[in-house]
Amino acid sequence: MAVHTLLALADAEILPGVYFAAEKDKLQSLVARADEPFRVFVGHAGWGGGQLEGELEQGAWLTMPATADDIFYNDTDLWEKVTKNIGKSVLQSMLNIKEVPDDPSVN
């Protein structure tokens, strides 16, 4: 399966301008193109019935809305970038502030 930006190869739209494909011919067409970003995924993770929902309710997962920029980010520091954004979001909501600087030590 893959996420990509080509409407013509879409099985479903998952975000505005970001599409999902799992059909073999669409995936073959997608990987044959080098001019558009895509991510291919193989494998799976599994949870028992209701397990993920329970973990989300317990706060075991920190989440934030997905963005096309994050999905197709092409550098090795994606994890750091996303967790920093989650941390900012948590601070903003907990402290009811509008802006958290990238580096609070320079504040």
C-alpha cells in the first residue's frame, strides 16, 4: 500500500491532496514515476478489539493531525520534528498560550 499525491492513482483521499492506493496496477504506476512524492508501506501492526481505542483514552499515545508536509518529509530528523510539534501543541493547550518558541532557552 502507498500514500501519494496523484489523484489519478487514488483508491481514497486521506487528507486534502494526499491519497491512498493498494491496487497492484496503481502501485506499479506510482513507483514507476520519479516526479511525485510517495511512501510505500509493507507489513502491519495489530491490536485486539478495542485495544487501540483504550490506549488512546488512557493517553498512551500522543497524537496530532497529519499534514502532507510531514508525510512526505524527506530528511532523517522526522521523528524529532514531529515530536517537537506534539510537545508544542501539548504546552500550548496546557498553558493556554498562543506561541511556543522553537528553542525556549532563547526566550
